[in-house]
Amino acid sequence: MAKNLTCQDKIDMQELEKRHKELEKAWNDLLKEKREVEARIHTLEQQEKQFEMKWEMLIRETQQLADDKQQFERKKKFYDHVQANAQEEYAVATSDNIVHGEMFFSGVSTQKALKKRYKDLIKIYHPDGDAGDTATVAEINREYEDLKSQMN
């Protein structure tokens, strides 16, 4: 009975094969489009990761810049403070504006006055304070020890 296909049956079979090929092509096109979309999604995910890394770096660098600015402001405040004290107390400015230890202890003639001036200076210039500086404290300590040994 299968051998006795009518003309109408042959046309239906041809239509079915044609339709099958069309559906197969559509299926392959959809699979291709799916792969392209997946590739675009992957690219976007990679770009998002890069953006997040750059954003985090920008935040860190901005924070570092803010910290550097704050440190600069502290140093500026310290040097302004040193300059103001030098002008007020001593009215002596050296030609190269270097703060020397003997300037801190000028006018001190007794051990008691020396010790009091030393404590006052350390309160002002200690590195943990707003106007603090390690180099200035080292200069103060050096001069204090020299004057203390001279007075003994």
C-alpha cells in the first residue's frame, strides 16, 4: 500500500520535506542567534568586571589623594605654626628659614626653666600633635641634651 502513493500524497510529502527543511533552517538560525547572544552576555560580564575593578581603584586612589591632602595640610599648618612662633617669640629670621634648636631655648638660663621650656616645646611639636614633626623634635632633643649637660 505504501508503494501506491498517489500524486496528492507525493505533493504532501514534498511539502512536508520542504517544511521540515525550513524548520531545520529556522532552528539552526535560532541556535546561531543564541550563541551570539551568549557571546554578547559574556563580553558584557567581562566589561562589568573591568568596570568594577577600575571603580574600586578609583575609590582607593581618591582616598589616597584625600589622605595626601590631609597630610599636606598638617605639614602646612605645622610650618605656619613654626613660622608664627619664630616671628612672635624671637623676631629673628635666618636667611634660609631653618629652625635651629638654640632658637627654641633662647633666654633660658636655669635648669628649671630649661626643663619647663622643653616640656612646653614637646607638647607643641610632638609628632602625634597637629603641628608635630619628627625632625623638629629631634632638633629640640639634641639642643636640650646639649644645654642640660652644659648646665650640670
